[in-house]
Amino acid sequence: MKDDTPMPEIEKCMESAWRAFHVYKKYSLRERAHFMRTIAAELEKRSELLIATAAAETHLPIERLQSELKRTTFQLTSYADACERGDWLEARVDTADSNRMPAKPDLRKMQVPLGPVVVFGASNFPFAYSTAGGDTACALAAGCPVVVKGHPAHIKTSELAAEAILAAAKACHMPDGIFAHIRGASFEVGKALVMHPHTKAVGFTGSFQGGKQLFDWAHQRKEPIPVFAEMGSINPVFLLPEKMKESAAEVAKQYGASITLNVGQFCTNPGLLIGIDNEDLNIFIEVLSKEISGVLPEPMLHQGICENFYNKRSNALSQSHVELLAVSQTSPKENEGYPTLAATSAEAFINNPILHEEVFGPYSLIVKCRNIAEMMAVARCLEGQLTSTLIATDNDVINNEELVSQIQNLCGRFILNGVPTGVEVCLAMQHGGPFPATTDSRFTSVGADGIKRFTRPVAFQNWPNHLLPDALKDENPLGIWRTVNNTFTRDKIISD
């Protein structure tokens, strides 16, 4: 497409990123952290223009964008703090023992950066999961240059964020090529970036089709590379009987707000509600239907997402044994999402894979089960999810151990008596889950543990102390926590 970055320019960016990698990987943790904090400061300087531009491109409300921009700068500064702490380096030292037979060598291991990382901006988070978002912050902390392909739905916002990063790079005397911004609405641009031999990892947040395509390209290369793709989820919610008897109406009100939050445009939107078909579930349905019907339609992010919502919604509602329970009392205008609640039986759900697909928008499906055994059958037929939720009392959990275990197996984040929407940025957060929610459930895309996605371990054997990386030297000049001879410590190593 005419607005796409030309292939020769992409080649120059990747060559520049490769040269920058060999310089930047030697930068200290303090220098990397300073760069990240400077990016945050540059974003804050431009906040008014960034928010106004994003509002015009995405239809997201100003308050949501203000909150998201604050989250983005918090990610940069908190990951900078984590970068300096050095926990993610996973420094391990096992000192030599010449008295052992055979003699034990000196072994020291740490994480090192992979190389240039290509980040694909997300459509539904123009700040936090896009140009200066979590993937970029994690890669820079790890010691990797970043090449971002801005999302076409908010390309002006992406370019403004890119300007902030480049201004920070200049102020911090970063090497040329530490960051680049690419335009690309066509799949050829994405393919060229993933297939380029200098690309060493990919970060992506978006659809299953998009993430799986990037994953496939990455594994068709002569040198396969990791793709950390977060590809969405229906985030099942299991409504257990004792809790429903206690508070069906209260839970329904809570979920009415969660399903329709920001027009349902979250990867953690609760798209599936599973309960026992009885009077308590009827109360839940009655209250939730009233909540859904009272929510006004609102503009979706862009026309493509809106069209996809209505296509998926129409397909789901047209399936046999699916009942439309409630829609907004107000008819939607052009490009507006239509809050929708539907229901089906457990048997129909289990036997129809179409009903397992994500409907990205303000939509949720209730699955009515005859008993706990049928609820277990529903859990067993589900694929990997970002989140699973239990609405349950302590007795519900204790008395349904097998079901609880099965539900836990589905997800990266297991919630009790809450909603999946809202992803806290902290070390204990796991934002990732078994395939097809993500391409690698061992890692998170939220929280400083995400830095480790863009590293690999290297062990140094029998190296003299003065030639070792600082993280592994006897005197521990970085002052980081390390595991030394199986003891977690910040102490220096005293040689015999």
C-alpha cells in the first residue's frame, strides 16, 4: 500500500537495529533504566496532544486514554526500576571445587539480550500495548533495540509516541537504530519484519489469525525465532451453586459492567458464563439482562473491529439452540457496538465449536448446565484462555476439587469472585495462557517478568573474575540478588 514504509527503508532500519544491538547490549542496567524513564517523561510532555490524537483515531473516551497513558508511563518507569534491580538476569553461581573427583568447574549463568525485537502495535490499546507499550519497555530493559510496526487504526498516535522515544534516545545518547517506527497496513510489511534475519523476537497483541500468521512465518525461517503473541480469549466464568444462591443478583450487576466496559474491547472480556440451570441462575439472568439492556451502544475502535463484531455476533446467534436474552434498549448507530447477552445449553455448546470463538465486543454467552458433571464437560472442551474465573464460596471450591483443577489448567490468571477485566501492572501478574490464548504460556506480557521474553541464558565456565560480566563477578558490583551455591544472596563471593 502507498502509505506503507518502503522495503528498502525497512532493510535500512533492520541493519541499523542490528548495529545498535551490539552497542546497546553493553549498556549498563542504570543507563537502560535512565533511557526508559526519559521516554516516560517525553510521553508526559506530549500527553495533551497524544490523548487528543488518540481520541480522534480510536473513539475511546478521554478519561480512558488518560488512564491508559498513565499506565504506559508507569510501565516504563516500573520496568526501569526492575531493570536496575536485576532479578530478571537470574544470576546463578556455582563455584569450583578442585577437591571433588572429578573436579567441579566454576559455572556462572545469566540472561543476555536476544537482539532486535519487532513489536506490532495493538488496535485496542493505542498506548499501553503499542509503540511505547509493555513489549517495547521490556525489550529495551533486556538490552534489545526495538522496531515497531504501528497499528494502521491509530497511526498518527503511534508516530507521536515514536517521536517521544526518538527524542529520549537523542537526549540519552543512545546508538543510532535503537528504535524505529514502521508504517504497514499490508501483510507484506509484517512478513518482511518477521522474516528479516536480524529480527530475533516478536511481540504481538491482537487476533488469533494475526498472531498465528506471525508465529508461522517465524518458524518458517532458516533460524526460527520466538513470537510472543497474545491472541485473545473468551475468559470463561464458572458460577458455582452455593455462591449463586447467596448473591446471584450482586454478581450479575458486577458482570453487566464488566461485559460492556469500553464496548467490550478487552482481551479479558468475560465472553462465557457457565452456571447450573436452576432458579438461582434464572435470577442471575434476569438481573444481567436488565443491566445489559440499560447500557447504551458506543462507538467501537474502528470500522474493521465493528464489522468483525457484528459478523461474529450474527454467526453465534444464528446457531441452533442459541437464545437471544437481551440487547441494549437503544439501537446502535454506525460503528457502534450493540450490548448483547445470549444463552445456550451445555450440550449445544460442547458440540458446536463456533460457540467457543471470541466475539470481540460487548457480548457474552450463558451456558446452562444440568449439573456439576455437565459443567465439568464444558470445562474439558475449552481451549487455553488468558483468564478463568470462579464465582464460588469456600465450600464450592473445596467440594469441587476436580472441576477447580480442570478450570485452572485452562488459564494463566485464575480469579476468585472478581472480574477478569482490569490487568494490574505488577510482578505477580500473569498475562498469558495456554494456546490459543498465547503462543507461549510460560511468559507474561504484563509485569516486569515480561523482560525475560527477550533474553536467553548463557553459562560462563572457568572464566577469570575480571573478564566476567558484572552480574557474575565475585564482588557483585551491581548489588543484585544472586543464587550462589544454592543460596539466594547479595553477598560478595569470598574466594578460598
